[in-house]
Amino acid sequence: MKAEEGKNKDAIIKTELGKWLLDIGKYVATAVLIAGFFGNVDNAWIMLALGVVLTTLFVIFGIVLIKKS
């Protein structure tokens, strides 16, 4: 009985962490877009590239965690 509860808790934690990572990816993408439109950024391509990489990583890790649970 306790083993099943432990597996269930692990699955819930992985799912919630995956959802959290997806949200962080959305926040990073939103921040990059808003800063690109409204900010006077000297190295806009670096900011855009870093934003795309971070968003992609967060989304991939989030999806992997959700699928595993």
C-alpha cells in the first residue's frame, strides 16, 4: 500500500514540476517578446536567441516530466 502511495506522489510531483516548467517557458518567451518590442536593446539577437533556447529547454523538460508521470 505504501509503495503505491509513494509512486502516486512521485507522479504528482513530476506532473506539477512539468507544468511549472511549461509556465516558466511561457514567461521567458513573453518577457523576451515584450523586451524586444518595448525595450531599446543593443544586442537584440543575443537576447532573442537566448530566449528561444531557454524557452525550448523549459518546454522540452516540462513535456518529458509530464509524459513520464
